[in-house]
Amino acid sequence: MIQEIARMSVSTLIPRQNLHDALTPSLREMILDGDLKPGDKISERELCERFGVSRTPLREALKVLAAEGLVQLLPQRGAIVAEISEDEIKEVFPIMAALESLAAELACDHASDADIAHVEALHAQMMKAYRSGHESTYLRLNRLIHEAFFELAGNATLASMYQSLLTRIHSHRFIARKSEASWKKAVEEHEEIIEALAARDKRRLPRLLRKHVTGTTVDIAKESLARKCKAG
Amino acid sequence: MIQEIARMSVSTLIPRQNLHDALTPSLREMILDGDLKPGDKISERELCERFGVSRTPLREALKVLAAEGLVQLLPQRGAIVAEISEDEIKEVFPIMAALESLAAELACDHASDADIAHVEALHAQMMKAYRSGHESTYLRLNRLIHEAFFELAGNATLASMYQSLLTRIHSHRFIARKSEASWKKAVEEHEEIIEALAARDKRRLPRLLRKHVTGTTVDIAKESLARKCKAG
DNA sequence: AAAGAGAATAATGCATTCAAAATACATTAT
DNA sequence: ATAATGTATTTTGAATGCATTATTCTCTTT
């Protein structure tokens, strides 16, 4: 009876969540925030104490994160935070470019005028941040704009695949410090992109986005390499 | 000590597998083979008895399959085989087209002459199957050719993403019966595709593949719709 | 002192157990 | 007879316990 009533309106549903479902996002955030670093051994005991749960739900959460590629399960040896190699990163970049390009194309058809105006507003804010040199604000808005294309595309599967890739390479994108030159280039490309979006130019926009994403990611790979050489 | 040695070479690693890791593929196959149909409730008890394991590893396997999108976990109510809606299918198709298009482009750079010859051989076999009307053989070779592009691309991440999408829509592709006209069209497109691959035409090949995949998938969506109307 | 063997300790994998919730069933009241 | 309530059974979620495997520590030997 109560269930019947509850079924009638979503708002009356008591939000019930399993322990492992609650655990998974918490653990994911710990990794994404850097509390746990790539290669770190994940001690079941320690985390159990920290979260105040038994090993069963924790292990289930670890299984889920392993499926996402965020942790690695070594048989009989426990779990470690997954390390992503340079090679894997290099594999991911062209895929992200292809997905964003597709998102842009779909967005041309699917986005409302209001949607486009919203992205233009974000872009304006981003330009302001660029001109005044607020890098962290710039990066945040830049990320929002890229994510906006996926929302505008109206394809939840596509958006979630992008998000999943972004998670996998979390430590390597939107964080890398750009050189002045590459930053300027990226900004100029953004100008063109917004223009093409406003015109709903289905031929030009995907091309621009693909080139843009490929360009920025290549820059990142270069700088990552440079850091490595300097360190070594 | 033994572990130290094992760490030195992958080949010396004793292939030890956890129960849940062994369970996951078995369960996946049960779903893919249709032993368990979309919407079916998955009885933990029944499966435990069938595999002769306790609930713990089984539930871990279910968690993994849920992350893959193959089963759905309903809180406090157990698991069911995930049902994929028409809408979700429609979302997946353009993504597959984009991924295959990218794979084709990468393949132009990465594939050796021998690789290309191998695909050509598969294509020749497929054409033979087409001309003699062996549909199941045709479909199998068709699938192999599509998968080959991903292998030739030399991008493991891309290949696994494609595989994962393929798994999700398993019941809706490479199975759908084609009409004579759409089959003929698909075959003609394949001819062009193999030609462009042989020429390593990086501009033409991706375009052809994208059009081909989009075309066949649209056909499938149409036929699926037709079936539904007929049934309803 | 360094290397290796062996024991002690800890951690993992799985089964079992316990508690809570859902479903099925029977009983009662209208 | 039907609907509603209360009870029993089943099922799920999580904790605990046990056996096996890995790791660490110590002690011996060279």
C-alpha cells in the first residue's frame, strides 16, 4: 500500500541507498582528489575503518571502480590505484577528439537558441578570465564549455563515455599549465568554435572542435614529456 | 621469492584467477547467449547453485556486469538483466559510427601491408558468402572485418570501447535480417571501403565507414520499428 | 655484513551468519 | 466475495569467521 502510494509520485520515494553505492562515489573522489595517488596500495582494513563499514561493501565498491578503470585489482594481492601510462593517455586523446566532434555536430541539431546563448555567455566569461590572466577560472569555464557541448548534444550515452574518459585521465587534462602561445591559440580556436555554434554550422563546427581538442591534447602530451625529461 | 621471479616476466605468471573473475565472463555469456533475457529477474540463489559458489563472489560479478550496463541492480530487490530501450540504441549508433571512422583513420597509418591483405582476404570470403547467400557466414565475416579495423588501429582503448558498446546492443546488431536492397547497398559500400583501405586513403576511408555504419544502423532501427508495429 | 630460509604476521578470498526488508500467504472483517 | 491486515517465508545487504596466500621479520649461514 505504502509502496503503491510511493510509486505514484517520485517525490514521495524515500531515498534509500546501499552502502556500497554510497561508498563508490566517496572512494572515487578520494582518488580524483589525489588523497590516493596512482600506484598506491589500497588497504581494505584502513578504508573500512575510515568509512566505518565492513569489508564486503568496500570490496564491492572496489570492483565497480576497477570496472571503471580507476583501480587495479591484483589477484591475491589487493587493489592499487590504477596508473595510466603515457601510451594509454595518447590512446585516449584522439578518442576524446572524435567524441567531442560528434557532440558538436549533434549539438547543432539539438541545441535550442537559449542553450547556445548560455554557451556564449560561458565563453564571454572565459574570455574575461583569459584577458585578466585568471588561469584557474579560465580552466574551470573551459571545462564547463566542453561539457556543455555534450549536454547540448542530447545524447546521454555519449556524455557518460566522455565523462568516463575524463575521469580516467583526470590528472592529465584541464590541469596542465599551458604556454602563452598555446593558450592564445586555444582561445582563438574557441572564438571560432563559438561562432560556428551560433551559426549551427554542422560541417565546420565538428572539424573545428576536433582540431582544437587534438591540438590542446598534443600540447599537453608535449609538456608532460618536457616535465619528465626535466625531472629525469 | 617466487613472486619476485614472477614479476620479472609475464609469461612465468601462474594464471590464477579469482572465483568472481571466472564468474563474470560466464554470467556475461549467459546474458549474451540469451539464456537470461532482458527484464528477467536474476535469482542469486539459483545462480549460486548452478555455479556452485557462495553469494559473495556472485554478487561481486553482478556488480561488474552492472558497471558494464548489462544488468541492473534494483536496491533491496535484486538484479535484473538490463533492458536497452530504443532511445538508448539510437544514442549508441552515431557513437559507433564515430568510433569506427576514427579506427579506420588510425588504421591507415598503423596497419602493415600484411594486415591490409588479411582484411582483403576476409572481404573476399565475405563476398563469396554474399553471392552464395550464406547469410550467417556473411554476418560473421562482416563482424570480423569491422573488428579488424579496430585491431589495425592499434588503439586498445578504442577497441575496448567499441567492444563494450557492441556488448550493450548485442541483441540489435549483426543479427537483424537485412532486406535485399540494404544488403546489396552494404556490400557495395564494403567494396569501396576495402579499396580505400588498400590505398590507405586517410580522407576517404573514415568518411566511407561513417556513412556505412550510419546507414546500416539506420536500416536496423527502421526494421526494428517495423517489427514492433507488426507485433503491436 | 649480506643473503637466504623459516616462522610470525597480516591480508586476501570466500563461505557463513545475522539482520532487515520484501514477497507470499493466510486470516479476518466488511 | 473482496479487500485489508497480520504473519510466515524468502531474499537481500552487510558483518563475521575461517582457510589460504602474501608479506614481513628474525635468525641462521656463508
